[in-house]
Amino acid sequence: MLSKFTVKGFKNFGEKLELDLGHTCNYEFNASAVKNNLVNKGMIYGFNGCGKSNLGLAIMDIVSHVTDKQFETSEVVPYLNLDKKVTEASFEYTFLFQGVQVIYSYKKTAVDKLLWEKLSIGGDTVLEYDFLTNKGFVGLSGAETLKFNTPESKISRIKYIRNNAILKDTKENNIFKEFIQFADNMLLFYSLDINRYYGFKTGVGTLESTIIEAGKVQDFEIFLKDCNVDMRLSVKEIDGERKLMAHYNNEDISFYRVASKGTKALILFFYWYIQIEANKIPFVFMDEFDAFYHFELAEKIVELLKKFENTQIIFTTHNTDLLSNDLLRPDCYFWLHENKITALSDLTEKELRKAHNLQKMFKAGAFHG
């Protein structure tokens, strides 16, 4: 799980920003929102332009050089903060795997230009490399014979090891592999009517074909009904392709011809929902997840995702109706403002209890001091 993340110099984060998911409280309600004393389901609020979306891109930056998964480099340009004093971006991830702390740090001048990277496992540095001097070392058992200091190779040494080393079966190496698997399966997606995403896989299959091939058409129909969208769905082959159809007045019509923007957002969510369910994705960042949802539907979506105990999920939203101790808890709601991101539990001296109305307090400015 991700325990802490810091970024500096990337996009609008000119100064260091730290997201601490390990600073939790001893609330007895909504215990499932926290796992291993880390925030397992978190929600981020902030004014337009404060950096909520950029925070998601920053967290997913690791995908761009450690994995071969989906990452649209053009969408993170400009990469560096536009302050003329900023010459590099720095990132640091703190993970917890098998009870062991793993810290991965690196610096870049662009999304595809690494300057330096370092990995420590359990407090011991197992890899460090400087791309300017082409000097570094690796201490993972089984990787000692690699031609590690090769100036012609500019790829991440993490990726170089995963692709070329035959690592021995040690606890340290197993944790390294778990770190790689975590990065490989991280996912960010947007709640829009087009499938924009980062991480987890490559390529974009159609939403309807994925649902059809997974045998989830009837499940999708039930899901829509639970969301107060009453559609009778079926599958029809058109020009050699299986299409999702909606039945109206004894006629089958293409789902996309009759679906509203909100319903299209629901098929996009359902597409990723069955991916999470089937593939046990460890980390998901859902940016503006409820952009097209009624507040009751947004709450239902969060409740639905809370059942994935082994998936750490971070939402961004403007919907204060979701600020409720019935849904999450004060140490799982975050306020991003002026390059600081802080849990609501740390933004008040009041001892917060389950009965407190977080939305009312938030709107009254109780957490902005």
C-alpha cells in the first residue's frame, strides 16, 4: 500500500507537497476505510485549479518509467513547474509491503528524462543510480552480474533489473517484486464519456465489447437499475461486431444513441469496476469521479467501492454531500489548499465524533484554519 507521497517541481507544485496516508486516528466507525493504519479509501477536496488532478498525475508518474503501461506523456506537458527557478521535479513514494517500508525516490527534468533514482527496502539502500555521471550500484541478490553502469542505457534501473535480472528467492527480492507489481497495476481514470486513463494496461478496448466479452451485460443492467436508470439490455451483432443494445418500444437501439452523459459515465465506471473486481488492482485514483452523478448516486458508488478491501482508492470531488461520517471518516477526507494537503482531522482542535456533521462544519469554515 502507498503510505506517503511527496512531489516538488512538477506542474503546479513548485514547493514540496506531501500526502500522508499513514497519519490516521483511532476512530471506531468506518474501520474499513483504514487498513494497516493507512488510509484505504480517501477523498480529496479543493478549489478549482488547486492541483487535485495534477496530484493524480504526479502519483501516477512512476508508471511512465518503471512500467510499460498506459501513460500519455503529451498530457503532462508542461512537466516542470513554470517558475523559472525550477530545473527538476522530485518524487518520493513510501510503500508498505509485508510490513516492510519501501521508499522509492527519483528526479526528472521531463517525463522521459531521469536524473537520479534510489530504492530502499527496510531501511537498506538496494539501488541507486545517477544518470548524469552514469554511476550507481544495485544490491539485490541475483542482479550483481548485470552491466548496471551503462551510459548508453537511459531507462530506469528499476525497469532494467526487472527486465534482465534473475533474482534469487529472498525476502528482499520478493518485496522488490511486490513493489514492481504494485506499480504495474496502478490505475488513474476520469469519470467522463471517453476512456482516458493511466496505468494498469495498454490500449483502449471499447467499453461495450469488454462488458460483453466478460459476460457482464445482465450485471450491467442490474447496476443501471440500482442507479435509477431503467434499461433492458441485449447484445446484437452489427457488421461483424457485437454491440450493446437498449430495448425501447419493441425496437433495439444502440446503447450509445439513447444514453445520457450520466449513463455514459456509468458504463465507463462499470467497465473499470469489473476490471478492479477481476484483477485485484492495488491502487486507484479516481479524478472527479462524480462529475455527472447525482449526490445520492455518488454516495452509492463510494459504498460499492468500499467492498474492495485490498484496493486503495483515492477520489477527488467537489461534492460536499459526501462529507459524512456515515460514508468515511475525518482522517480519510483531505483538503488541498495552497500547496498543502491535510486530513480534516488535523484541521481542527475539536475532537470529532461520528455524530458531527462534517459537511456543515466544512461549509462554515471550521476546517480551513
